[in-house]
Amino acid sequence: MSQGEPTDNRNIEALLAVMAQLRNPQGGCPWDMEQDFKTIAPYTIEEAYEVADAIGREDMAALKEELGDLLFQAVFHAQMAEESGLFDFGDVVEAITDKMIRRHPHIFAEADLRTADQQTDAWEQQKAEERSAKGYDSLLDDVPVGHAGLTRAVKLQKRAARVGFDWTDAGDVLAKIAEETAELTEAIDSRDPDAIEDEFGDLLFVLANLSRHLKVDPEAALRRSNEKFIRRFQYIEREVACTERAMDSVSLDEMEVLWNKAKATE
């Protein structure tokens, strides 16, 4: 056993010890030692997506591994914070434990919240009180900028909807999509790159709003469509390979026929 290697790898203390050694100037890992919060943040986001991917594939072996990778990210950030005298991993655990107890008064206190809607209302009220205590002036102040664009759009819209700034139903949103599509068409005709980007963003924002009204997770829906595209395109590749032709020698019409065959097999 190497020096400093923990004896019980099922204990969180083992992972904390590994992380501390990786950042230790005496015999640590050069790459780990030179990282900071900003350089590690993209890896944290990536690991969260890989957790979601494992769940989507229903691969429990991969999920176990990816959850470990995500936990390591939390440990990494906590170690850097401890080195700077900000907080340590115990503070992280305490903060989330206290928050969950505070946000579930129907479980840990005397509140009587009988329905899921009542629990959701209480949860949002508690979050609002927490935002106020932190000095936020706007409902939108603490919606994280690091979220994926569609996810952040939905969160922003949910916040605004709490005070009535929202369409009444999906039909109204569909009408807005038609309006934004027309504006995008005008921008394309103008050949103004800034206008095109602006109008395309508006269209995506409204599509995110439609997903909220339809109770569809836009990121999950897009991941599903991505996987569908991969399956169908790979079907085309396999069929073309059987003819011993190169993909770039196949016409678009031929690919469309194969695409439709792929759809028919699903």
C-alpha cells in the first residue's frame, strides 16, 4: 500500500484524503495543484451531464461511476475552499443538510402540508425567504448563469410566472413562436448577423417557454432528438457501407430514402 492510501475506500474520509494528497505540495499531482475554481467548473458541469447520460441510457454501472466523478468534483471544490480558508467539506454537508430540513417543514417540523402542490408552494416560499436574506433585489438575481441556455430560460420564465408574467396556455406560446419565426425570417433576409442571432435567440427562448407549458424538459427532449438523429444517421452509414460506397458519393435523395427506412424500423 502506498503512503497515505486510505484503508476503507467506502468511507467519504477516504476520498477527502485522496483529494488532499492530490493537492499536497509535497508529492501531490502537478495538474491538480494548479487548478482553481474557474478551471474546474467546466469539469463539474461535464460530470453532471454524464450522470444524466447514464440515467438516460439506464446504465446503472455507468451511473455508479459517474456519480462518483460528480462527488469528486464537490470534494475538489471543497478542498480548494479549505486551502483558502473559506469553508471545508463538512461545511458543505452541513449547509445542504440544514437546507433540506428547512425546506421540508412537513417532514422535520410541525407544518401540515398534505398535497404535493402545498409542498411545492412552501418550498418556493422558503427559497424566496432565502433569496431575500441574501440581499437579492430581483426574482431573477440568483438564476445561475452557468446553466445550459434552455434550462436557464425555463428557470427565468418560471420565476416571472410566479408574479403573473406568463401566457395563459400553450396556444398563446404557439402564436408567439409563429411571430418570432416571421421575425427571424426577416432578419435572415436582411443578412444582418447580429439581427439573425438576436431573433434566433428569441425563438429558442419562446420554444423553452412552450416546453414549460407542456411540462417537457427541453434539455431532455433535445438529448432524445440527438440520440434519434445518431441512430438514424448510423443506419444510413451501415446501409451505405454494405454497398461499398463512400458516404460523400451518396446523393441527398438516396440518404433521405435510407433515413425514412431508419424511421420505419423504430
